Amino acid sequence: LNAASGRAPRQHVRFLPAPGDSGDTGLVAVRVPVLADHPLVRGPRFRRLKIGAGHRLDVKASGVFVLGIGHGNKLLTDLYDCHLTRVYTVGGLFGKATDDFSDTGKLVEKTTFDHITREKLERILAVIQGTNHKALLMYSNIDMKTQEAYELAVKGLIRPMGKSPPIITGIRCLQFAPPEFQLEVHCLHETQQYLRKIVHEIGLELKSSAVCTQVRRTRDGVFTLDDALLRTQWNLQSIQQAIWDCQLKVKTELEKTL
């Protein structure tokens, strides 16, 4: 940032002495640069940048991770107050259980899984979604018989606008190839460890056990994988372009929700 070309120094008017036609010295108004704007006087334009983290990812998770720079830190707070949905791809493995619900944890149990079918799995997912849908309506504090509730439902804005337990707004099976399976989870106020525990509980409901092999966030509110920068793109030009590309949709979402 400091190496990039900055704005031209400000100009101000100074009355400088100049010889007249008759040999007398007079004053002439001229514009000269403001020395206080000179790089050698003011020093580096940026000495520090405040960077804030959005909804965090733990060390075993990956995917979309939103950061705010400068004024973006206030926008992070505003986006947090919108309570937007996040989407994860969660991988699971039937047949074993660990102490931390992940495939890298300490093994505590091995079970059979031959009896599990995709239909049985989807039945359990439907029960989870139905239970969480009731919790969503309860914590949203909206009378579902009102016109306001109808209008919010049409816009997809029914969600808790305050603190609540983790809520799954949608869950479906993407792949099923026993012992492995993959889920897509839409949720609010979650942690990645909570999602791993959900995989464990699904295994128990199916009279077996399961561990989580992957948690990958594919969307965080208005930000998707298409907006994310790979590690090889962590440079000034790519970051500036990402900020410019996201400005409009962040502004639109804040106006719609807040």
C-alpha cells in the first residue's frame, strides 16, 4: 500500500518576493505544494491496519473465512447482527466413534454399518430438520399468523435476531457410499464442533456410530467460495479486487435486513 502511488500533495497560496520592472521587490501570489504532505515529512501513509475476523473456523475446518480490514470491521459487526445462514459440507464415516467426534480423535468404539441405507439416513435427517424448524420459529419471536410473518417468509428472513442455541435450517444427503457419506448443512449460531457432534448423533440414531471426516464452509452469509481467495492470491491487488467486488452485495444485504 505504501509503495503504491498516492494523491498529489495539496497546493496552497504563498506570497513570494519577486523583482518588479522598476527594480523594486514586490510580492507575487503563487501556488506551492504543502510540505506537510511530502512523503519525507509525513512518513509512511499506512503504519498499521486493523484486521478483524468474522465467524471463526477451528483448526480442523476449512472453507470461507471472512476478514474485515479498516472500516470493514464495523461491517463485520453489522453482518453479525444480521444473523445470516452459513452452509457447510460435512463428511462422515460410519463404523467407529472417537472421543472428539472426528476421525483423528481417540478411538472408543467400533460398530457394524451394513444395515444402514440411504432411506434410513434421509429419514433421520428429516427428523433433525423438523425439530430444528420448530426451534427456529420459537426463537424468531414472530406470530406465524400475521402478515409480517408471511412477508418475512417470502423474503427468507425468518430467523432469530438474538442469541439462540445452534439451529439447523436445512440438511440433506449429498453422497452415500457406505461407510462414507456427505451432508450439506444450512445453520445458524453453530460451531464446527457442534456439526461433528451431529454426525455422531446421526450414527447413534441409525443403531451404529459415525465420525466426522470433514467440515468445510461453502457459504458465510453473502460470501461464497467464488469470493474466497486461495493462498496463492494473498496479495494486495487480489485483496483490493475482492473488496470492490463484495461492496455492493454487502450493502444490499445490510439494507434488506437491518
